[in-house]
Amino acid sequence: MVNQLHGGKSPNWSFGELEDAGASIVIYSTPCLYAAQHGIEKYLSEMIETKGLPQEGTASMEDCAQVLERKSNC
């Protein structure tokens, strides 16, 4: 098992390198959190610039409903 972090002590291994090293579980929670923070900051900056809700860089209500529907069918 590997807990992959941006800027952590371990290098940012590729999927192939992790597989070759025998990792069967890889946790990407922190990189996903960092990506979400980046997206939120970018969206809020654009909102301030345009003085409204940006139409790009976001998911629609339909997109969200599809994800929730897929999760409930698991």
C-alpha cells in the first residue's frame, strides 16, 4: 500500500512504477484535495473577475445527479 502525496517524502511514482513495485492499493486523497482546492480558487477568482457565475470550469446539476445516481447503484 502506498499513500501518494504531492511534495511528500516519496517520489511521484507512475501507475506502472507502483505496479512494478508490487503496490496493490494506492491512496490519492491528498492530491485530490489539492486539485479540488485549486479548482475552487480558480473558480472563485473568475467569479470575482466576471462579477457572476462562470459557465465553464464547473459541473452542471445534471452532472452531479449522474454521479450520485451511479453511486447509489453500487
